[in-house]
Amino acid sequence: MHTADMLKAFAPYREDAIVVPGRGGRYWTDLTTRPNLDVPVGDPAMGGHAGFALGLALARPEKRVILFDSEGDILMSLGMLVTIAEQQPANFYHFLIDNGCYATTGGQPVPNAENTNYDAIARGAGYPRAFAFRELEKFSAALPEIFGKPGPVFVAVKVAPEIEKAPIGRRRRWQTRTRDQVIKDLRKELGVNR
Amino acid sequence: MKAEPSLRLVGVSREGHACSIAAGLSVAGAKPLILIQNTGMMESGDSLRGWLLGLNIPVVLMVGYRGWTRHGVNQDTAATYTERFLMAFGINYYLVENDADAPRISIAFEEAERTNKPVVVLVGDEYHGFNR
């Protein structure tokens, strides 16, 4: 499964949710129909996407928050799963894009990449629902069930690695807005005055 | 804190998590406050950089100043590096040692809002709660 295909399958279920695209951002930018509800903040500090998305979800319980996390981020912050499980945000949908490697730094393998069951870790941390998929068809078929019940839910998706080997300065610049603009647009959409 | 209806307590297992959670809360319109110890603040360096300074998050961090002493020789490296750490990150801070210093906490909140930056309150009496 490729990340872009996984995000294409998800797109019809987005509705008016806040989407934190994480490391799927470079594909999501071509698929989104509500860019002002997207929060592509890049990579402020590895391991923090889940906490950031949790903060959004707790601040806006009436709004679904959908996060596309990575296994590298999750491994840096396993304890965050326990915090999310304790908070039980019903509006929080936690997807994991698992490519088994550190794609932006040359494709170094993630430790024990082929033998780690992230859905089991999430379940053990206290997530009431957790899924794992390797095939696009099964993932696509399960989306109504995933979004048919409240969160928090964890969805681990194994994808093919797409390693970026070009120097950072020569990579495609898919982000069209600065972080400040992303936050400004989201706040405007949410009616937050700052 | 759990019993106070105006607060929502979000427990974390690592202090850097508090930074990213606070960033999300602030971006979506809530008002976070971070309560940690200086050891955890130093562990949080990259999260402070990326999530709080990088996203211009106005938040106060109340930081227990482990090892702080005004009356003797410091014997705790947690205290040795605390203010050096904050200076390296360019984060402003206020020391609170007793009840008379409490107005500094309000100053920290006002400064965070005005500058859109994290501001630290170092609590120089973390075990006694000002009740010596």
C-alpha cells in the first residue's frame, strides 16, 4: 500500500474534521478539499504530533480530529498513548503511517520494524479500539466501521517506504503556507480570536 | 486540581509531551498551563524549541526548581543548569520563592500573552509550598 492511496481512500470520510497530516502531508495537500481545516505544521519536533492533535481534540470536543502519525514519532513518545487513552477523547482518530524506516533522513530502518504490532501497543495502553492493515482493500472496507463509532481509535497502516534521498533543499516544497498562516487559517475556521 | 471544575488535568509521562499538547490546546483556543520540574524541562529541549517557541505558543511553565538554594552551596546539577538552559533557549523566567513573589506569576501570564512566547516561573520552594 502506498501512502497516497491510503489517503485517497480516507478522503471521502473527512467531512469537516480537523486533519493533522503529519508525514502524509506531501500527499494530502493534493487531496484535501478543506485546506483551512488542515494543520500541516511540518515537523516541529519529532514525537509530538500525537500530543499536538490531542490538544486540538481536547480544546474542540465538538470537532473530529484526525491524525496521521508515523511509527518513528510514536516510538519516541510511547507514553503519549497512555495519556490519550486516559483522556478518552471521543473525537480523536489516530492513524499510523508505518513505512518501517526513517524516510526523510535516508531510509534507515526503524528498530524491529517488521515485528512490532502497534495496534497491540495502543490496545495495551488503553485505546478501546485498535486496528491494523497491510492491504488497501481491507483498509478501505473498514473505514465505515472506524468512523462509525466514537474515538479514541488507533489504526496502524503498513505502507511502502518512499525514501527521500535528495538534499533537503532540493526536495519538492509541498507546503504553500507558513506555519503561522496555517495556524491563523485554522483559528479563523474555528472562530478562535487571538 | 482534578476536583476543580474550571481545570482539566492532562497527565503526561514525559515532560516534552506537555509542550506538544499545550501547543494543540492553544492553537484551538484553550489556555494551557504546564506544571513540571526543572529536570523534565531540560529533557524537553526539542519540544520546547519546536512546539512552543516554533509555533509561538503563549504559555506559562511553572517549573519546580530542584536543587535551588539561596543559603548554601548548590549540590544538585539540576539547579546548576536550569537558568543556563533557559538563557540558551532565550526563554524569560521569574523566580518565585514565597507568597510575596506571587505577583510575578501574573507578570509571567501577561508576558506570555503579549509576546506569544513561553515564559517560565521557577518555583524555588517546590517541596514546602511556601508554608515553612
